Amino acid sequence: MDHRRKISGATLVMACATFLSRIGGLVRDVVVARIFGAGFVSDAFFMAFTIPNLLRRFFGEGALTAAFVPVYTEVSSSHGEDEARQLANRCVTLLSLLMLLVVVCGMFFSPWIVRAVGYGFGDISGKLELTAGLTRFMFPYVGLVSLLALLTGILNVRGHFFLPSLSPLLLNLGMILGALLLGGFFEQPIYGLAAGVLLGGAAQLLLQYPVLLRYRIRLRPDFRFAADAVVRRIAGLMLPGLAGVAIYQINVIVTRLLASFLPQGSVSYLYYGQRLFEFPQGIFIVSLAQAVLPLMSRHAADGDDAAFRDSLQFAFAMMVVFTLPAIFGLMICARPVYSLFFMGGEFGLKALDATSLTLIYYAPGLLFVGLSRVAAQTFYAMKDTRTPVVVSFWTLIVNAGLGYLLMGPLQYLGLALALTLASGFNALLLIVLLRRIIGPFIRFSLLRPLRGVVPATVGMVLVAMPIVNLCDWSLSGTLLQKSSILLLAVGCGGLVFLLLCLLLKVEEISRGWRLLIRRGGNDGPI
């Protein structure tokens, strides 16, 4: 079906671009870990970076995208390009003014914000002050990437996915250059890393403008947003979405707050663990969810219920097929990856053990996060931003309660486990509520591909595990041996998984394989 081909194609394009960006992110984290380790300054930076990053998601990628994309798609489809262009201009103007206010207020109130979310840092002299200074320095990043999220939504509706997905690579490059080259310009070298954040954010935004011009979208200030009924409609859809994103960000802040009371390094262990957890999440989960929203929004606008339902089922099936092997891959490769890329300099054996275990506790949540993203995008496509808010609220309660109970016996690992369990609760509740609206779809979209994916995943594990165990990953050095064994394990395990899926006729793998061949030069039908 054509919409399945579009979902697969858009997901593949974004996954390739995001893969390059995530490789850059891995290099970035290795550089940061080697230079700053896991301790006083790294805890302060990661806490400081959390605050503008959360607000970026709050104002940009979360509620705004969910509200803007379906309405912009509808206007473009029903009222033509001129109306869509005017809507884009007014939304960009309104968001720019709002972000200017947010950045000014954020820079002014940074000390009080940091004291609220990192209260436990007060026990260590100078740590709160450093965190507050870094937060104030990086706050303009909120405005830059919030505008980026809006431009990304415009380009996605136009069918362009590659450059927006590649833009995080520029942030990673900026942070790498900042860590390596700019630290000497500041009394505290960690400020060089913060300067890299701002440089990368500006480069991300500027990258989108040539593509907008290619689609004849010339953004101009338009202050008539107050009288525009469509802008008010987007704002109305954003309000519950903002509440939902706020709840999610409070969830993250609660985890950081609890971690600030744990031994020094706990915030860094959770950060490094989550960064590698986000590697497959960004490559596939975010790419698929981002590809689904514009297409499902168009199905909803056209009243094509059959195509809407089929796109949803296909997206769920793809999510199951690709996240299940990724979960076990993360568990098997956690220690090898941290040993190969991170171990050395200020990152020692203690940090290796802690971050590896953290990733193992995070890993099962990959499936739950994927299912939640697709389910939430489905509600957004139906212009229902309220239901995900209610679910997010209860997820916050579950995560905070479990985190408080588990951080005593398990320390930082308890916080990682709490987030995984809360993600499972979130996915289950969203699916149950979605099923009430559109009817049963679990049997088709989840159970069918498992018949092939589960045996293929078992085969992958049986092949990769013995290879990984050939090396003592607690030793530093031996770079060639470590990299060879890790590449062999990943390559052999991945090949076995792919071949078993093709042999067992897993439709999503077969379709992706045919699409890849076609993009390589074969124009045959998908």
C-alpha cells in the first residue's frame, strides 16, 4: 500500500540521517567523558543542560509539533499553499516573541531554578553556583531549538525528512569543538562545552533555511497572529499538550532531583546510561513516530479511516520488530561499548560498571517508549492532545513513587528501573485507551510479527554472547582487540537476526529490505 511505502521510506531516510547524528553524539559523549569524567563538573553540566533541554522539549518538539503539524497539514491540503505560508509566518513570529521572553526570564531566574531542581547539590561547596552559571549561559539554546522544531514540522509536512533529522549532528560537532578547543578561553573549562551547545544550536537552525527556500517558503514577520482563528486553534490544541509535556519534564526533573541526593557521580551515570539508551531510540523510534504523524494527520483530514488504521497497525508492527532485538543488543553490548569508547582518562572502572548496569536497567523500556510514541502520535493526528496528558500525569505519579521506593535499596539503578516500569505503564494505558476509540488492533500489529522476531532475536543472542565474552572488558587499552570483537559480535548477531527474519517471512523486514534495494537503484514496486 502507498501509505505503508511512505512510512517505510520516510523512516528509512530519517533513520539514516539520525544514525549519523547519533554516531556524532557517541563521539561527543566519549570526548566529554574522557575530559570531564563523572564527578563534580560533569554532574553540574548535565544538570544545567537538562534545564534548557527540558524547556526546549516543552515549548518546541512536544506540544508545538503535536498541535501544529495536523493543523498545518489540514490547511495545506484544504486551503492551498498561500494560506499555509501565512500560517507558518504567523506561528514563527509568535514563537519567536514567546522564546525571547522565556530566554530572558530563564537567564534571570537560573539560580532559583537550579536550587529547586538540584537541591541535593547544596551539600557540596560550589556545585550549585557552577550549575546555575552554566544554566544561565546555555539558556538561549531553548529559543534556537524551539524554532528549529517548528521549521522541522513544516518540512516534514512537505515530505522532507533528511536534513531536519541530520541537524543534531551539528549540535554534537559544536559540543565536541567546544570541549576540545574553547575550554581554554574560560576560567572553568566546562564553559567551553556550554559555548559549543550555543554554536551547535545556531548551526542547526541555519541549516534549515536553504531547504525552506527550495520549497519556496520565505519566512517573514507577521504580527497578525492574534486575529488568526487557525493560530488560536493551534494554541488551543497546545494547551493540553503543554500540560502533558510539562508533566513529562517534571518526571525527568523528579528523577534528577532524587539523583542529586545520591552519591556523587549518580547524575552522570544516569546521563551516560540514558545517552546510549537513546541511540536506537533516536535512530528508529523517533524517526518512525515523526514519519507517522504527517501521514496519519493527512488520513484524518481526508476522512480515510481504512488508511489511518492500516498505517497505525503497520507502525506498531515495525516498532515491535526493531525494538525487540535492540533491547537485547543494548544489554549484551553495554559493557563492551562503554569499555571501548568511554574507558580512559577520568572515566575509570567504577564508572564503567555503573553506566553499564544503568543501561541494562534502562534497556527494556525501549519497547515501551516506542509503543507510547506511536500511540501518542495517533491521538495527536486525531487532534486529541488531552488523552496523552492524563496518561502522562499518572505516569509521573508512578515514576516518582517507584523512584522514591527503589532509590534506597538500588541507588541510581532504582531510578533507572523506575523509569522503565513507568514507561511500561504509560504504553499499556495509551494502548488500552486507543483501543476503545478505534477498536482492537493488538492481534495484528503486535502478535503477528512476534512469531518471527522472537526466534530471530534468540538466534542473535546465541551468536553474539559467546563472541562478546572473548574479551575482558574491564581492562583499558587493547583498542584493536576490543573494537574487532565488538564489531564481530554486532555484525554476526545482526546478520543472523536479518537472515532468520527473512527466512521466517517477517513482513516488516522484507519490506524494508526491498525499499533499501529500490533506493539503491531498483525502481520496482514495493
